[in-house]
Amino acid sequence: MTALDGLPPLREVIRTHDLIAKKQLGQNFLLDLNLTAKIARCAGDLTGCDVLEVGPGPGGLTRGLLAEGARRVLAVEKDPRCLPALAEIAAHYPGRLEVINGDALEIDVAAHLTPPIKIAANLPYNVGTELLVRWLTPPEWPPFWDSLTLMFQKEVAQRIVAKTGDNHYGRLALLAQWRCDVKIVMHLPPEAFTPAPKVHSAVVHLKALPAPRYPADPKVLNRIVAAGFNQRRKMLRASLKGVAPNIEALLEEAGIAPTERAERVSLEQFCHLARIVAAQ
């Protein structure tokens, strides 16, 4: 039985091309085309947009993005075994799918895309967080992309959307929420994937803000947040002593108790402290 887009079901594609998921590549294939279409819709209106997809595998989400009207999809796939399956999709959608066989960490994808640009991907588990951090920390803001719709392990997704005081609150939450509106838009159980991972997954949508939520120098803010959360059990007067010799006075100036711990400090407070430190 063919799928709604006229292409074969994904299980048939996997059998035809012998695409057994490789653990070393962080692969867990999502084979339900209803689910991949739903993820594509979580990215919003794709008409008139170029979409970057990393790790398309056999192309389930790729098909969803194209069916939802993406102007063009750039799919970056490291595993050469997946290329014939993706080529079949490209032939079905002439001129709308470009596939690059390579490592997304090493490719200047922006050079292959035309704005407006959205990123949507079931990211390989082993590079997902690193890619997200790179997309959130470009040399200039706003970035080349308008939004990110990304699947992660549930715990990573919780770290992205966590609020002050949550167990998952840390550097990733601050990095994401400083420059984006973030929310979890979908949850997926292990059995939705082949092979089934040992963890649940979630899709996070990040919408880039025109400017950071609060003013701060990115390098100073990152240094403070990194120091604070690298020793999150310590009081800030201890964990931040390497940031400035008079850190207790600077914390008090920012309205933060020197005895407070990083997990209890809000994004706005961290940005305020970063401005004070930068003015020293």
C-alpha cells in the first residue's frame, strides 16, 4: 500500500534499501508518516520557506515537510546508505529537495539556503545538543533561521524549557530562552521509533526573537552562567569568585543574594549581573 504522497511506506523503504538503524550514528527512525506530518505542521506555515533538516534517514520527516508545502528542503545526511531513498523523494518533488551527504557540524548550511529559513529535524541523539547550541550562539543576532522545530530526548527538551527553580533549569534553558520563545509541542513514546530507544522523546519549537530578551554581552553572560552552573550546589559567591574579585558586591548590586545558588537566579537577574560585570 502506498502512502498519501504516492511514495512507498517507510517500512518498505527501509527493507528495499536495507536501512538498519546504526547506534553509532544516533539513529532511531520514525516510521509513522502521520507522526512525521504532525511534526512538520509543528514548524508552522512552511510555504515560501526553505527548511533545513539534519539527519533525515529514510526521509519520513522530509516527506512531511515537502507535503506541508516547504518551498525547498535541504537535507544533510551523514549516512550514505540513506541517499538512494532520499533520491527517490527528490525525484517525486522535482527541484524542491537538495540532499548533502556530510556532517552537519562541518557544513556551512546557510550558504545553501534562501530566507526565510526554518530548521526542522529529528536530530541524531549524539549531536543534537551541540547543534542546538551552535544555532543559538551565532556571531550576530538575529540568526539565519526564523524558527527551530527539533526532536530531542525528553530530558533535553525539559532542560530547554525549564524555569527558574526547576530541576532541569540550567545553561541550556538560559541560552535558549534569552533569545527565543520556547515550548514543547509534542511528546513521543519509545515505541514510536525503530529501534525503540530507552527514553521518551519530545519536540521543541523555538522561535527566534528579534533581539535578546534582556540586554547583556553574550560572552560575559555565558562566562557567568557557565561558572554558576558548573558548580550548581555552591553559593554564587563561591562559584563566581573567578568571574570578578569583588563578586559579592556585584551580586548585591544586581539584587542577588551572594548566598543564592544558580538554579534560583532568573534569566533577567543573570543578564543584569552580566551588565554590571561588563561595566567593571
